Amino acid sequence: MNFDDIKNEWSAEQPEGDSISTDMLKIKQAHTPIDRIRGKMKHEFFYQLFFLAIMAFIPYFFNFSSAMNQVFLMFYAITCGFTAYYFFKFYLFYKNSYDMSLDTRKNILWFYYEMKLNIELYKALTYIVAFIGAAFLAVYLFVEKASIFARILSKLSSVYILLNCFISILIIGAITELWAWYYYGKHIKQIKAVVDELDYE
Amino acid sequence: MKETENIFLTLINQHKAIIHKISKMYMNGVEEQRDLFQEIVLQLWKAYPTFKGDAKFTTWMYRVCLNTALIYFKKDNRKVDKIPLDENIDVIDINESEGKEEKLAYLYTAVKELNVIEKALIFLYLENQSHREIAENLGISEVNARVKLNRTKEKLQFIIKKNGYEF
């Protein structure tokens, strides 16, 4: 195989067809993995806003006592605070533009670590909201359903209760990890393969 | 803005063969090649403010085009944000070009079996880039670029031979 011949033919190859027009510059949607993740996060942002709004009506749905209302407000404020903090972080990520004219290694590594960082942020928010939810449920059962709950607890051993808490934490962790992987994993995997190939000597 | 757009369009139209070749190397079907072509043009336009003119336009263009192709994620058909460029942009199918450019057609077929980095190496090599330039574009050492390129050329020769063709 003569690569010089190939090079000559390669240089001579010219595409047929019309010129690239201004219409092609007007498409707003890019399809890099970062753009995909940003698109998904934007959707999630609206879903979470919707759920936060729905959550505000929980005391009315469940007829909370005034004491429970106070507790709910406290948990709700904490949830909103954490969510606002993470949304701010996501917003910074969303606005952080990338430079495709860097050399390939820098460019790929930027994408890789930016994606990793944001997926970790996403998971952290999910964990926090899940644990706040679980803690609120526990308080609700202790305050509102104290007699029934105390009766059930008295019938269970401490080991069994601890084991249940541990399994619940594991389930929350597994769901969070699986959800993040299902939603964003394939993008990370694709970029990681390129990083590994570039590093391979 | 309009003036910048016109200068940009003139420049990429002069060098659109680069985008065509990369699209053909990285994607299999004609539709996918068109999508990648479109994505590269968009990324070139978005990155155009980073072109300062202190390097050759083609050098800058190689980087943006290859970086886009390396991390490009195929679109879902239902989400394709497409403008009617299909008739305008001619991304030639390998089978169509077989008669005219047999060697190139075999090359493109063989290149499909390379990984994304090997494709970038072969592309830059065929574009007459030196080992140093290849290393700079990919962000690896010159020695590593030389070693990787030699391996890739051997692999490519093997694939072409395996496919029953030799030149």
C-alpha cells in the first residue's frame, strides 16, 4: 500500500454540492455530550420546580396539625435552600462555555471532568433531597402517628430497625446511582473511552 | 455581525472538504454524515471568535472539526433539529464513489474499523501534517504521535489487505 498515492488522491478529492449557507449557522441546538447533559438538566430543573410547587400544598392534602405544619415549613425551607444552591451551581455549569479550538487532549479532559463534576453535583442533590424526605417522614410518624408508630416499634427489635434503616439508605443510594448512570452514564462512558485511547501508549 | 458571518462562510466554503472528509470518516450512513457535517459547521461558527488569525485557518479548523467528531453523540431521529440542507450538501456515499475513486472508497471503508483517535491520526497524516503538528493538535507528545501513527498505518494496511484489496 502506497500512502503517497493515497495522499495525492485524498488532496484531490473535492466535495460536490452547493456552498454552506447562513441557514446552517442558525441552528441553536448543539449535540456534544455536554449539550445533551445540559439539555437534560434544564428539563429536570423545570420538573423539580414543579415538584417544589406541589410540595408546598402537602400540609393541605394531609391535614397537618399546627406543630406538624411548623416542622414541614422547616423541612421545606431546607429543601428549597439546598435546591436553590445546586440550581445555582447547575446554572454556572450551563453558562460555562467550552472552547473547541483547544488541543484534543485538553478539550476531551475538560468535557470529561466537567461532566463528572456535574453528575456528582446532581447525585449530591438527589441524596440530600431523599434524606430530607426520609427524615421528614420519620418526624411525621413520630408526631402525627405517635401511638400507632410506638406500638409498631415496641414489637420490633433494635437490630431489625437498624437493619431497615441501613437497607433504606442502600436503596436510596442504589436508585440515585442507577438513575444518574441511566441518564448520563453513556455520555461519560463515550468520553472516557476517548480519554483512555488518547492516553494509551 | 453580517460581515463576520460572510468572512466565516467564505473561509469554511474554501475548506469545506475538511468537514466532508471528517464526516465520512467518522459516520457510516449518509444521514449520519450529514448530521455530523451540520454539527461541525455549528461548532466552527460557535468557536469562530477564538480564531485570532495568528495560526493558519486550517490548523484551527482541524482542531474544532476533530474535537467535534471525537465527542459527537448521534442524534435521536425524533429530536433532529435539521434545516433542509440535504439537497444542498453532497456527502458522497462510498458505494457511489467506488467507480470514480476506488482507492479512496476502500480507504474510507477500512477507516471505519479504526477507533476515533486512530481516525484522527490518519486524517491529519493524509492532510500532510507533520508528526509535530499531529502531536500539537492532539495534545500528545511527538514521540507518542509517531508511534501511534505508525501503528495505525500498519493496522490500516492490514484491514485493507484483509478486505481483499491492495494498493
